[in-house]
Amino acid sequence: MFAELELWEDSVERTPAEQMAVDEALLLRATAVVLRTYRWQAPAATFGYAQQWRDVRARTGTLPLVRRWTGGGVVFHGEDLTIGLAIPAAFGFQKKQTPEIYEEIHGAIRMAFWRVRKDVRLAGPEDCHPGPECFTSPAQNDLLAGADKLCGGALRRGKAGVIYQGSIQGTSLPEPVQIAAALALEVRRFENAAEIAREAGRLAREKYSTASWNEMR
């Protein structure tokens, strides 16, 4: 997909609001394609930008809950490997059709999966059915093994480029470096974490931690 990519294996413990803020800050500040991988310090849920707070809260109980900047359905986090892929505008991905972007990203992640399991495939139209929860409602070009969904994602386009947020769930998951190597020919270490963290702190306080953001619908 890319000639080169910067990998950020982010091991800092963050709140759900902070995790979402870091992904947004990454797109706003990144000058190269950056893959950020992270895990969750405790179970939580995220939900798509267009979803209704009341409906989502009824499904997630007392779990910490935050609205994503991207679309899609409810995702339950805890044991999953979560990724944020920031693609600056200079790479032109915002001009591509949404199914094409998913096919390229998930196709690469599928290649990474082949190191640990061979039964992973891209979902076709016959696999898809709508629903409010991401991992019980496969969409075209999600990653499946049999009827089980292993990877789904959501996008946000803007003047800065495209941010993809994805969750990889199940057993025998690929390592971040394997995913990065499937996405790009050359992988370098991301070096600007401190700068991104400063911008993310502001976004977490002023946006993702607020009722005006999370309960806007």
C-alpha cells in the first residue's frame, strides 16, 4: 500500500477519551503515514460518530463509553488490538471510494494474519448484515474466519487526510510489526509521541471527555 510507514506501538495507559484524542491528534499532526497500535487498560466501549447516545448506553451498561470521530457501530474493547492509521492528505486517500480503502487496509491486515492463521478472508456481500454492534454485524471487506468477525474499522475524511480506526479481536492475533510490514515496504519507528500527546491532552479535555461531545445525539 505504502512505500514507507512509521509504527507507533503505544504502550502508555490512557483513558478511552485519551485514546480517541490521540488518534485525532495523530491525523492533524502527522506528516507521514503512521500506524499506531494500542491496547486498553480496562474494558470500555467506543461508538460511531452518528450513533445515538441513549441507544448505545442501553447496550453498554456501565462500561466507560466514548464517541469516536469515525463512523461505524459499537465496539467493545478490552482484549483487542486497536489500531489508528493516519494517512495525510498528500497521499490522496481521501479521494478514494470508501470500499476501496477498506479493501486495501483489511487486505494488508489479512496478509499479516497469514503468519498465525490461514482461514482469514474478506467479507463479501453475502456475509453482510446491518446492526448497531460492529462485531456482530459484518460489513463488506471486514475480516472474517468462518462466520466470526476478526477485524472491522471506521473512517474519517477531512482536509488533513484520512484516519482509520480498527479493532482486531480473537485469538492468535498478528503482531503490530507484522501489520506494519504488510502495509508498507519500509517501516520506521515513530518519534513524535510527545508532541502528539500534548495535542491529545487538549482534545481529551475539551472534546472527548465532555457530555456535549458524547451525548450530542
